[in-house]
Amino acid sequence: MDINLTGQSHLIILQESIQNLEFGWEIGIFDQQGIINDGNCDTEYGELLVATGVWDEYQLEFSAIGSIDFCDVGGEQRAGFVEDNEIFIRVFDTENQIEYSTTYSTFDDIEPIFEHFPGWDTSTVGISNFSELPENAQKYIILLSNLLETPIGLISTGPERNQVIQL
């Protein structure tokens, strides 16, 4: 996937209840009217792959990359999905080289709600106290805990086993 990280993202989770997917199939999340220009203020819209992953038969988490637009303050636009646009999911059977378009619904046919959360630009590697995390990271962890109605006990801050925050 050739799209730069922007600091804006949406978490999308596909669970094992999905039917007719085979192990190893590739899944792409698309915005049909995403911002496709990057590094300028040309405001071009079009189809854009904003997240991709490989199905492992159990669960797949995506972090879809969102667009940003700082042109009104002398900055630039970065390519990504546009908030409130509908997403499209495509599946690629790697063995038979076949691409499938899909439809989706959520539990009890509830329409998905996509929330937008501000990101952070600083690394969390090596942080060992919750209070040292960037403010938006702290807010995000608290929000997840509230939405899941479950306390979060451990936060990974890097690839090593000891790079964690215990809450």
C-alpha cells in the first residue's frame, strides 16, 4: 500500500463470523471518494485503498488511513479516506487470482458508526507511565476502555516484551 501515514485513522475489525473467506485471502478497504493527491493542495478525489490485511480465519484489525487538509493554514493535503464517506471492502483470492466485491452489515444489522479521533506525532517507545503518553493517546485509551466497558490493564509501547505500561 503506497499511502503515507497521516496521524488520522479509523480502527476496523473483521471477526470470525464472516462467511466464505479463506485463510490467506487479502482484504482491502477502499474509499471511493478519498483524497488522492498528497503533499499539495490540488484537492483530487478518487478511489483509494486506505487499509489492507490478510485473513487468518479468526479476526483482522485494520487501521484505515485518513486524509488531512492543512491548506487553509499554509500547509498541504495528505491522501486518505474522507470522514463520513462510505467504505467498500474487496477480497482477493490469492490462489485463484479472483477479486470479489462484498457487502457488509454489523451485528443485528446495525449501521456502523465511524468515529474520528485525533492522533499524535510523538513516539511512545520506552514510555513506562500512562501520564507520560501524549495527551491524545491517553484520551484514546480512556475512550476505548469506556466503549468496551472493560478496564485496560496493559499498553504496549514498543516491540519488546518489557516495553509496556501496566495500569
